[in-house]
Amino acid sequence: MEAFLGLLFAYQVFILYYFALLNLLYAYFALSGLAMVARYARELSEVALKDLLEREAYLPVSILVPTYNEEKTIAASVGSFLALHYPEFEVIVVADGPKDRTLEVLKEAFRLVAVDWVYRRVLPSKPVRGVYRSLLYPNLLVVDKENGGKADALNAGLNFARYPLFCAVDADSLLDAQALLRASRLFLEDDRVLAVGGTIRPLNGAVVRGGVVREMRLPRGFLEKMQVIEYARAFFMGRAGWSAMNALLIISGAFGVFRREEALRVGGYRTDTVGEDMELVVRLHRRAREEGRAYRIFYTPDPICYTEVPADWATLRKQRNRWHRGLWEVLWHHRAMLFNPRYGRLGLVAMPYFFLFEALGPVVEVLGYALLPVFWLLGLLNAQVAGLFLALAVGYGVLLSHLAVGMETLLLKRYPRLRDRLWLLFLGFLEALGYRQLLAWERFLATFQVWRKRGVWGEMQRKGLEAPEGQSHQEPKA
């Protein structure tokens, strides 16, 4: 019995130190993110972007848009991609065997005609059933193929891509008109850059006209509002900190720009994982490290992509379950990097962090909450340890959420309406008092479903672009 009690006490101490170390890392990420966002808010002006646009030197970009059942958003999304401010680019929409009217909507909106297209099949993919060009936009290509999943669709798009850079975007997303310009300039300034990730913002609630986001407003739904805070914290803190260390392992599948040649060298996207976006970035890191090359993969806050986030609990659970399973799959595929000094800070810092704190974090957190009443019933609860645990697990999360909201609304001046800013500050408290714990539970379950649900995506329910009260959305005119 004495040994059992000692084990329980040791576990309490472990949880305390675990969260203390995690919060120290969060503090570093927060400071790095604050410095980066402040610098960009101060230095990057419209005049500088206009100068970049007028330069004769630029790198053409292929925009790859894998799509499945996206009939509600696909026309607006493709319209926004075609309206980007960039000297030379192409949009390649890959219809991955949709079961709805996605392909028909594209044909109607952009006057598509079937063409015979010769291309080099560098990467394997499911068979292509047809290729279409637009009579309205010569830089729009639509590929119809058998269903093979998102990674397979991206590989098919890479086969058709002609330009040195490619931008992978989700079909339910809209890009800021200058997003490509802001991201591609980094490849021009430094030829060591392999990939660049931008900031993802929830599209729900925004005022959209002609496929362009005119004003940011909070969505109506509670879950959608909470995700505004989540996204701000994830991008302005975590990714900014890892980028400063040149150890960024995640570039969101919703928006990322890559050198096409480098992606082809490592074999394109893996089709046996639901974490294909993170896996490609890790593989780019790994290949460059093994070859001893100088390179850079980083996050920058100024290229903006707006994406529709889940509006109901069932869809949100599926998404977070898939994300967490994808993380475990990537860690397993690249387990040779874990704690391996050959990979420098990737092997000794980044990979261990994602294993110990991101992958195992929900397990530690859920067990910590679950054991509190057990310790209390057994009379083993150390009130000081319990108070510190709750302060570290909940209180510090509130602080970080409010810091992220401050960066989003004050430094970057998003959500200009005062009532929206006050709502975000209030929700910063609620997010740590139930919402985060429910998502931790879903990620806890996902940890034990990795092998059973390997490769399972699950269909996402879309509401489409919904205007705030008194506003209307206009689809791109064909």
C-alpha cells in the first residue's frame, strides 16, 4: 500500500512539472509570436507590396485546389484564387471523384470545356477521367479524377503544374488578394527557402463579396467563435516560435507555398496518412538535414487564408480526431528522428515536443482531471498540488488566449467592431473552462484509434458562405 501511495504522489508531481515545462515553452512561443507580429504590423506596408508587384523578377506559382464534395463553396473559392494580385499564376482544381455537383458547378461558373492534355506523370495518382479549360480564364485548369483522397489529388495536381512554386490550398478557403505576393517574395529573397506557411483565419461570419473578404466579423455560432481564438493562438504563438528556431514542422494544408522541385524530389505527398501536410514538411526537413544542405522552412503572419471552420460539434470532433491521428502517423513514420542528434534541434527539441506535449498531452491532461476526484476520495489529494495543476492547466491557457486575441485585434486590427473584440476577450475565459477539455477528450480517444481508423478522413459538413445580418454575399461573376 505504501508503494502504491508513493506512486500516486509521484504521478501528481509529474503532472505538475509536466505542465510547468509546457507553459514555459508556451511563454517562449508567445514572446516570439508577439515580436514577429509586431514587426510585420510595423514594417510591411502597402507601398512595399506595390514595389514588389512592379518588379520584373518574380517566380510564377501554380495554385493546387484539391476538392471533393464542395459544391457550396467551390465557385467562390476559385473566384478568389483567380482574383489574386500576382503577375503570373495558374489555378489547378483537382476534382477527386466528388459525389455532389462540385464539377457541374465549376463547369457552369467558369464555362469549362473538355480538352486533350498531355502531361508528365511524375507522381503516381488515381486515373484522370478528364481535363477541362475555362473559356473565361486561360489560367484555370480543372482535372477530374477517380477518388483517391486529398494527398492523391495534390499529387495529380503536381503532375499538371508548370511553375517553380506551388501553393496548396483547401477548396473551402479564400485567399487574401495579396497572399501569394507576400509569401512568394520570401523565395525570391532567399533561395534556401523550401516552404512558407501563412496565417489561417476562420471565414465564418466574414463579409464576402465577389469572392473577396471585405470585413472580418465574428460568426454567430459559439463553436465558430471559439475557433477564432484557437486559430489566433496556434498561429501567432506556436508556429511563430518554431519558425524562429528553424524547426517548424507544420504548414497548414489550407495554405502553404512550396518549391515544386523539392516536393517532387522527396516523392510528393504520402497517401497513407491523414496528416499529409505535416508529413511533407517533416520529410523536407529530414531530406535537407540528411544531405547537409542549408535551408529554411518558416511561418510568416502576413499571407492570409480564410477557411470555413466546423459549425457543429460532430464535424469539429471528426476534424480534431483526424488531426490528432495524423500527428501520431507522422511521428511514427519519422520515429528515427526522435531524440536523434543527427537532426539537430528537430530531433532533440521539435520532435520530442510534438511527441511528449502534443501527441501525449491529451492523455496526461485527461488522466490528470480524472484522477483528481480519485485522489480526493482516497484522502490523497494534495490541495497545493491540485491548485497549481488547475492554475497551470487552465489559468495560463486563459492568459495565452487573451494575448493572442490582443495580437489579432489590436496589432493587426482584425475584427474592427468593439463588440466583437469584447466578445473574444470574454470567450477567452470560457475556452479554458470546458471547450478545451472536450477537445482534449476527443484527442485522447484519437490516440487509441490511430491504427483502427488509419487513413479514415470522415466527411465534413459545410454551411457555405453565410453573410452576417444585413449583408449579402455575391458569387464571382462568370
